[in-house]
Amino acid sequence: MSHTKRHVSRPRPGPDWVVHDVRAYAYWRAGVDDCANCGVDVALDDDHYGMELLRHRPTTGKLGLERERFVFCSEECVDAWSH
């Protein structure tokens, strides 16, 4: 029996999340993650895009920020997911 990978893009977090950084990477670390938009496997030690979102939490210091990282296979997927 054949299994097909079905993917629904990761939803954008709520309005309290702010895009902090979007950049192209040639290497981030070893491993694989799914593109947040199209679901294709993205090798994190190869060309890809990363997006970091931040949200303030009701506390002080470093614990006052929550971070979430999204991975994308292409600039087109970044744009599609962002809009």
C-alpha cells in the first residue's frame, strides 16, 4: 500500500506574533524540517529560508519573549505563507 504525504500549511500564529527576521540560509544546522507553506522536506544544511516570529509574554527579562521559527523551501513559499 502506498502512503502519500498530505500537507496543510502551518497556520500563521495569532496577531500578537511579530515577524522579527526573514533570511536566506545556506546552512543553519544539520537536519530536515517541513516547509511551512508547501510541506516539502527542507534540508537545513542546504539553501532555504528561515523566519523568526516573536511574541511578548507577561513577564520580564529573556523569559518575556517567546520565539517561533518557520522554515521555507523558497522565497515564493515565504511570500505565499505571509500573505
